[in-house]
Amino acid sequence: MTEENKNGINVVVDEDNTTPAPQDAFEKAELKFPCEFPISIMGLNVPEYKDTIFTILKKHVPEVEEKELNTAYSTNKKYCSLKTKFTAQSREQMDELYKELTANKLVKWVL
């Protein structure tokens, strides 16, 4: 079922009146590879965060460059958001990247 949220955006609502988790939406998305893919990773703003995330990204997306990471901080600077775009080559690549990022204890969420 589709409903309009408070911002006027149509969202999918399950029978139990919940919206699917981002991973559910990602799994249902029909992507044609290769494709340009934006990613946003929010995590704790600790000294090792940016290097840790870049290492994971580089492992799964070898062509990504550190200068391509856009950094933003929460108001109190407790959290750090890293965003970039890259050319995704396959669903498997995306799944493995998402799994490794979400398994990291510094990461709060990945979009």
C-alpha cells in the first residue's frame, strides 16, 4: 500500500503500518549495471572513522579517491557523514559493500 507522508512524498507502507527498512527498499530496487550510485555513511566522529570507511570503500570500489568523499558533521560534532558517488558494477558489489559497512561498529547507518 502507498501513502503520502507529511512531506507529500509517497511511501510504501506494509500491512502492519510500518515502512520497509532501507535494505528492504534496496533489495527491491531494479538497477541496471553499471550505474552511478550515491552512498552516504553516517558514523561516530572519532579519529579513525574516515580512514576506516575509506579503506572499506576502496576494497569494494577500487577507483574511488579519498578527495571524492564529502564530509559533514552533526551540530554537536558527535557524528560524521561521508558521501560519495561511484559507478556500481554489480548487485554483488553493492551487497558486499553494504554488508561490510553496516557490520562496522563505527557506522550508524548507510544510505
